[in-house]
Amino acid sequence: MSRPYNFSAGPATLPYEVLQQAQAELLDWQNSGMCVMEMSHRGREFVSIASQAEADLRELLAIPAHYKVLFLQGGASAQFAAIPMNLLRDNTQADYLNTGIWSKKAIDEAKRHCQVNVVASAESSRYTALPARSEWKCNPNAAYFHYTPNETINGLEISNVPDVGNVPVVADMSSTLLSRPIDVNQFGLIYAGAQKNIGPSGITVVIVREDLIGQAKAHLPQVLDYKVQADNDSMINTPPTYAWYIAGLVFKWLKAQGGLAAMAVRNQRKAALLYDYIDQSGFYHNPVQKEVRSWMNVPFTLAREELEKPFLKEAEQAGLLTLAGHRSVGGMRASIYNAMPESGVVALVDFMKDFAARHG
Ligand code: PMP
């Protein structure tokens, strides 16, 4: 493989084999005479692509039959609004855990729809530590509890699903879904924008327990109504067909890699390699408490801020792309999703060692 390694947080690098297959099928998908982009979403070819993608995702995550799988538009951000609009029913209250910039955005949007109770906030630690469960102020009457298992910008990841009693758990898994096995039964709803671990931007996966849908307020736009979408196989209008197809290729790729258990082993190893080096370098620093460090997004700073520009420039020359941190926090960030091979992390660590030796 001769491409550089791309550490973008999203849209992010895709598996090389997936891109090759898309290239091979670009002009003529399986003797259909059409590119997938040119197919009617109601034609038998695309319907088979769409349903196979759902079947493969169900297999990868062992999604029980009483959960609906939806492929929607508007990104995870549209779900920030769709979730309260669908799940509140007659309730007016929802619980949210604030662990970072994406939790905060979900909270701000939900406030337009309901009374938001922030059960705990990691803001005082600048989103580097998770408040102890004993300090959370949960509301047993909340319509749902929302959290962000992986904060893409801050690099804080919660690996255990919080126990909030009978309140349905809603998780923004945009930057962690498919990185390891999960028990879908522990959730009322899981959602994820695709552009990290699933495929290209433009499509959003929603996995929702059937009994939670179908009682949304009448004014809810139909495209946002989970029940309407579920009843129409996520095709009440034209879906993002090409993004759906690529996601399907990624699911097949994940199965060929050995599924999510195999990905988890690989992802943990990749993350450990990078964090271990950062911690012992004396030159780079990651501020997040060890127990909640993300496997997917690794933010770090350099010994001196003025070295950031040369670091990024030299990294790019060494074939290591998109290492700048999010514009809101600065520093560096290496996103190492499923499609980032271990060789990419090794190359990054080697470069970091060399850079530190020259500038330390
Ligand atoms: N949640 C998380 C955790 C994210 O990382 C992102 C995007 N980076 C979003 C939500 C927003 O996603 P979208 O751009 O698809 O609306």
C-alpha cells in the first residue's frame, strides 16, 4: 500500500480493500450495467445492497430482532433533535451526562425540546476525567438517559454502560461504534454518524428498541420519525445510496477481519502503543485519566506550543496526514479508527520519537 496514513477524525480513512472494491465496481456493479450512484433506490439491485448491509450490521453487533436498524440522513446532529422528539412521549424531562464537546452539543439541542437534567459534568476537569458514579444526580422519571461513550474531540471514552436503572440508555456512538463488541440489549437507542468507523459521511445509523418508537408527537417531521422510517425501510425519500453501499462494504470487510472481537484486540493494541509512548516520552502529553482514554481518538500536546506547526509539516512530509487537533482545543489528535492499520500507528510513533529527539 503506497498511500499516506490519514489520522483524520472524520470523515476518516476507509479500509484500503473497500476503496479498491468500490473502484472495481464503480462503472458496473455486479453486471448490472450501472454504478451504484446511478441506481434507483427502489430497484432490486439497490434494495439488495441495502438489506445486505443491514443484515451484516445486525450480525456484527448481534442486534436482537426487537431492535430496528435505520439508515438516516442529517448526521448525528439531526439525531440530537430527533431523539427527544421521538422518545419523550408525554414526558418533559431527560437526563444527560456531560463528558465533552459532543455531549454539550447534544444537551444544547435537547434543551430546545425538553427539560434537560445534566446528571454530572466533566467540564471542571476540562473533560479529562469522569465524575464518580456516586455523584451523579439521575432522575428516575427521565424519559431517557443520554451519554457519549466516546468524545471524539476530548478523547474520553467510557467503556462500561452506565447503570441508570429502568431509564432507557441512549448513546451517541458516532466515534466508537464497531470498534469493539457491545451488548445492544443494554441500550434503548444507539446512533452514529457514519464518517468514522462505518463509511462516508451522509448516512447515520440508528439502532432503536421497537417499544420506544411510535408515540412521537404529531408535529414531528416524517423524515425524523423513527416509526415512519422503520415502516418504510428507511426509504420514505431517497436515501444516500452510495454512502449506504460503502457502509455495506465496510461491514463485509469487518466480518472478513474476524468481526468486532478481533477489531477490539487490534484497537486496544494500537491505542496502547501510542499512549505508552506518549506517557514515557517526556515530550508529548495526553491529559486524559488513564481509565477513560479513548481507543479511537488520541489528543496530545507537544513540549512547546511553537513546535506544533513544524510537527504537522514534517509529519505530512513523512506521509502522516491530518494530525492537527480540533480547532476548539488545539494541540494534536491522532484518530485511529478500525481502518487505521497497526503499521500506521507504528509509523506515527517512529516519527514522534524522531521529532522529539531532534527538538527535545
Ligand atoms: N457526535 C460525535 C461523538 C461526533 O464525533 C460527531 C462528529 N464529529 C457528531 C456527534 C456530529 O456528527 P455529524 O457531523 O454527523 O452531525
